[in-house]
Amino acid sequence: MDCMIKHIKIIERMDQLIRLQATGAPEKFAKRLEISRTKLYRMIKLMRAFNAPIEYDIAIQSYVYTEAVGFSFGFYIRR
């Protein structure tokens, strides 16, 4: 269970940095997340499997979303 929570927290942080277009190159992005570059690529692949339109923009050296998307994970009380 802790592993799943850790992965979700990484994805949330990735989403935040991608939205800000502030990931940097893959090496820097992985370092910011405190994960290996290999794990970064696996996480991006996972996000893409869930339909996240992620691309790397070489001009700004950041991953970006090519379409407007939202990401949310968790439960809330319905009223």
C-alpha cells in the first residue's frame, strides 16, 4: 500500500511541474523527484497509458501537456 501511495504522490508532483512547464530535461526532472531516470520514463509511460498527453518540448526543455487535462486522485464526501 505504501508503494502505491508513493507512486501517486510522484505522479501528483510530476503533474504540477508539467503544468508549470518547469520539469527541465529528463535528468533534472528525475533528480527533482528523487527517482532514477529509468523510473521517470516508466512513470511517464504509465501516465500516458492513462491518457495523459505528455510530450517533451525541446525549445523550453520541459515536459508539457499537449492538451488541457486535469488530474485528481482521492476520495471526497458527496453532499
